[in-house]
Amino acid sequence: MPTSHHPDGWTILKFIEGEKVVYKIFATWRWDNDIWRLSSGAEDLCGLSKIGDEFIWPQASGSTYHLPVDGEHCYTAYQGMVLENIKTRCVDEKVEFEIVKLSDLLN
């Protein structure tokens, strides 16, 4: 059964490995014990929609993320360290990594 995630913060990460591009959501729950989750990803923005004050984005696993419009790049210091660890791991594994703004992807 597909899962619906409702983080209060989120950051879009772009991973490039060879010819393959995947956009993943680094989702954060800042007020709930520094919880974070990295989505399974999507190869494009086809399923992304805006409804009211949130973006809805289905991911490859079948789960859907409900992202508050005002939650982009919102995370705690601990979650920021996790994000840095993801970046370091990508460098070690020779995977291109970029933090992107949703507005840049939509234009």
C-alpha cells in the first residue's frame, strides 16, 4: 500500500550517475525529534502538482510526498549534518550530487 509523507521541511537533491538522473526528496520533521527521510526518487517532475499550499510529488516507490510550499530548505543543524554526510558519500562513490531549488526545476 502506498504511503503518504507530510514533512514540515524538504530539500530536493539531484543525483547523476552516468546518464541517469534522479531527483530525491530529503524530507525533514524538525519538530518531531529531528526525523528525516530520503525518498526513493523520481526521474522527472511529471507527477509533481501544486494543490493549495503544498506540492504533491509521487515517487518511484509509490509513496507520495506532500511538501509545504514554505518548507523548502528547512532543516535542523543535525539534519544538515545528515545532508552533508549524503554529499560526502556521493563524492566517495563518484555520484554527482546537487541541492536544487524547486523553482529552478520548474523554469
